[in-house]
Amino acid sequence: MPETLESLLRMALAGPEAPTHPTAFVLPTTERVLDRVVAAASAGDLWVAGAEVAGAAAPAAILARLREGARPRVIVLFEDQLAGPAHATLLVRCAERDLHVSPAGFILADGYGYRLAVWGSERNRLLEGAESIEAVAGALVAHLDSCRRLGEDWSWRHAQSQREPAFRANAAMRKLRYLRSCVADVFAAQPDSAECGDFMARIAALEARIPRACAS
């Protein structure tokens, strides 16, 4: 395990000795990290925001509990698990590529005053509350780049293509083609009916909204 990751993980799992200021630790999903974080979460020492992981809650559920007044000192945020369109809704335009990230880190910092302790392969970054969305997004993109350097140890490496605009555009086109096929099947006996034409026109309007440069 990289030294920067071990040091940040020890800080997050320090229990009573954890930072007194509410802090969200952005960590990568590896087997060793996950085992230790889930064990701490089951003991009630911290909250975990992620997807489809034992002991974790979706960011929406975490934010709902915060709105009710709860304030854990430590939240572990597995940003790498939040790759799909249901979670990663902020498009970040980078020099090398564009990708979507989750707004959860920004909301924790700007909305609830959490510091963000973000793991990086070369250095960890500490962002104070009320950071700009650009600063948080940049830290998350750098974090995901560091995750890639973990290679096969990174459990969620295969899910990251869902962040790419082209992936999402192609997925949307496939769904619309399937919908077009279903409509054609339903109106097979009346393909020239006004109702069929209306459905097809609506599908075409949705297709036109998908960037041509992304879809193939």
C-alpha cells in the first residue's frame, strides 16, 4: 500500500483520535482499504459514502442524515465507486479528457463545512470547507488519476468508463434504438398512424439532443 494511502487511512480510522474538525476522507477502493473501513464503520466510528458496498450508504442518504442534524467527525467517501450517471453528475473538462465526477465532495465541503482529505499517489491534499467547485473537482480528478496507478489492486477500475461523455452518449443511443424498435413492433400493423409518428418524432428529438461527437 502506498505510504500516502496508509497515512491517510490511519488518520481516518483513528477513532477518538481522529481529527476534531469534521473531515471527509476520499479514499480508493482496494480490498485492504475496504476491509479496514468497513470494520470501522460497523463499530460506529465513521460513516461511509459509496455504492454497493457493505457498510456504505449512497451519498443521498448521507446528505439526508446530515440535513437532520447528525455530524459525524469522519466520513469516508469512495468517489471511485460513484462513476455511474446516477451519482457522477458534474462534467469536468480537462486538458486530456472530459469526465463526470460526483458532487458529494463539494456538497460536504461547501454545504456542511467538512474538510476534504483527498488521497493522491504522490501527495495527499487537504481542502478546507467552502472550497470552490473547481478546486474540489480538480482534486477529485487528480485522485482518480492516482487510483489508476494502483493497477489491479484498484477494485473499481473497470467501472470508470461510465464517467466518460462518449460512454454515456452511446448508452443513451442504444436505449433509444431499443425504444424505437419497441414502438415499431407495437405499431407493426399501423406504421403510418399518427400515434406511431408522434412516438417516433419524440424519439428523434431525444436523439438530436445527444452530442454527435460523443455518440457512435
